[in-house]
Amino acid sequence: MLQPSQLTQNGPTLSRLVWGVMTWGVWGRNYSPQEMQELIRYGVDQGVTTFDHADIYGHYTTEETFGKALALDPGLRQKIQLVTKCGIKLITPNRPQYKIKSYDTSIEHIRWSVERSLKNLQTDYLDVLLIHRPSPLMDPDDIGLIFTRLKEEGKVLHFGVSNFTTDQYAMLHSRFPLVTNQVEANLLHLDPFLDGTFDNLILRKVRPMVWSPLGGASLFTDQEDARILRIREAAEAVAKKRSGATLDQIYLAWLLMHPARVLPVLGTTRKERMATAIDALKIELTREEWFSLWTASTGEEVP
Ligand SMILES: NC(=O)c1ccc[n+]([C@@H]2O[C@H](COP(=O)([O-])OP(=O)(O)OC[C@H]3O[C@@H](n4cnc5c(N)ncnc54)[C@H](OP(=O)(O)O)[C@@H]3O)[C@@H](O)[C@H]2O)c1
């Protein structure tokens, strides 16, 4: 059973591994409410109690299917934490009013999006709301205002951001206390290790959430890319020293070793893979092993 993790002081307590549902709906497996309910219950039993959504997933349909899954078991909502995101406007027949893909972080849009997420998820409150992407037009005063109102109304308990630079994070945090920055980090995407994102969050005592912690499926399936082949070879060498360890466990253990103490948001749609990920928490790499993977990724020795 996983131990829960606090994102920051006075922030929410989420599960150590978060289950991302981006491909549970029509963007992937197209699970029914019953199938989703089974996965949610499995997660809860294992201590994976936090589920990561966005309004846009499944072209604005996955929250609704997930809400139907929750409605099948009225006690289930209280056992989980719901994270969702807003601010991206996608072109889709489900939103015919949007003519181009764009961002909207206005007071009106955030309010509208939250009300829809609450309705779709069949819940009275969201545990965490994230601004999905930084918009060049975002006004921190407006965002701070609507965050304050939604919190006072009890509709959203905590607020964070996703894919924000360190400066963008600081700008919004100056108006409203943020609890996380959800960013992409994996062996194919080292930016947050290098551009100050993780350092800044450590400085603030805020834990990042990490999307694509396994780099999507490419780290397992790509047979062509020289960088991926190098990483896989390095991970296989590390796995070989731990009988039974799998590549996904080594990739995850590598990420978990970083002092930012990230909360990985796993995108798997299968119970077995979540079980494997949970077991990865027991794996500790040596520093040399960690750097062997880093070096395989960058393609050069550290200076
Ligand atoms: N904030 C943002 O901007 C943002 C952007 C993208 C995603 N997200 C969030 O992050 C979550 C995770 O993203 P992600 O899906 O890219 O994460 P991921 O966990 O890195 O990748 C999951 C993918 O890898 C496959 N996979 C896992 N282990 C495998 C193995 N051993 N062999 C072959 N394939 C394997 C999974 O397939 P199976 O399903 O078959 O296991 C799935 O297709 C999303 O669900 C979403 O909640 C956030």
C-alpha cells in the first residue's frame, strides 16, 4: 500500500503515484464507466488514490465518463483526489464555437470550465485545479481573483499550474499560493532538471507532478532512434543487476531518485502496469547507475 504525499505545506495530500486518465476514454482505450470504476477501485486498493484529468481529455468527454464511473459507487469519491486542468480551447465538434486552438485564462473561462468539470465528474469539489498551459495573455490578478472565489465557494480546494516556466510560476504565485507545477520529465525530456524548474520548486518546498514519466510508449517500442536505444541498453544493464526488475521500473526509479521528490503521473491503462510501477518504489539506484542513464540520454559524459 502506497503512503500518501503532501505536495507542499498546507497543500493537498495526494498519492505517491498519480494515475493519469488521458487515454482511458476516447483518446485511448474508450473504457466504459464500469471499466473505469474497476480501475479506480483497483487504484484505491493499492493506495493510488489521485486521478489526473483535464477538461479536454477525450475531446471534452473523459471527465463525464469518469463521473459516471464514480456515480456507480457513491462512496468512491471520498476515497480519491481529483486533479483537473483548464485553459486550453481545442478545436472539436464538441466545441463548435472554437475556431482555432487557443488558450483562455480569463475569469469567465476558468469559472465556466470548473463548473463543467464539477458537473461532468459528478462531484461538489475538485481537489486541485491546474492551469494547463501558460498563456501569453494570462493576467495573474484575474487568475488570483477567480482562484480565491472558487476556494471560498469550496468548489476547488487547491490550485496549481502545468508546463509553467520558473518565472511564470513566480508571477502567479505572487498573487495566489500554488501547490504544484505539473511538467514533463523523463529520460527523453531533461529540461526541468536543467532549466531551473525543479531547483525552483525545491527552493519553494513544492513538489512537482511529472507527466509522461516513462516518456509515453516510445522508450519501450522505438527500434530506430539511437538515443532511445542507448537509454534502453543502459536501463537493461541496471535492471540485470536486480533480478526481475523491468525497464519501466528502472525509468521510474531513476525519476524518483531526484531530490525534487516528484509525483509521477502514470498514463498506463492497465492494472498490471500500475502494480509494476508501485513495486518500482522499492528500487534504489546507485549514483553511478543514475548517471549511466543520464549519460545515455545526453549522449555525452558529464563535464
Ligand atoms: N499537463 C500536461 O500538459 C500533460 C500532458 C500529457 C499528459 N499528461 C498527464 O500525464 C499522464 C501520463 O502521460 P503519458 O501517458 O505520456 O505517461 P507515461 O506513463 O509516460 O506513458 C504511458 C504510455 O506508455 C505505455 N507503457 C507503459 N509501460 C509500458 C511498457 N512496459 N511497455 C510498453 N508500453 C508501456 C502505456 O501503455 P499501456 O496503457 O498499455 O500501459 C501508455 O501508452 C496522462 O494520462 C495525463 O494525465 C499531462
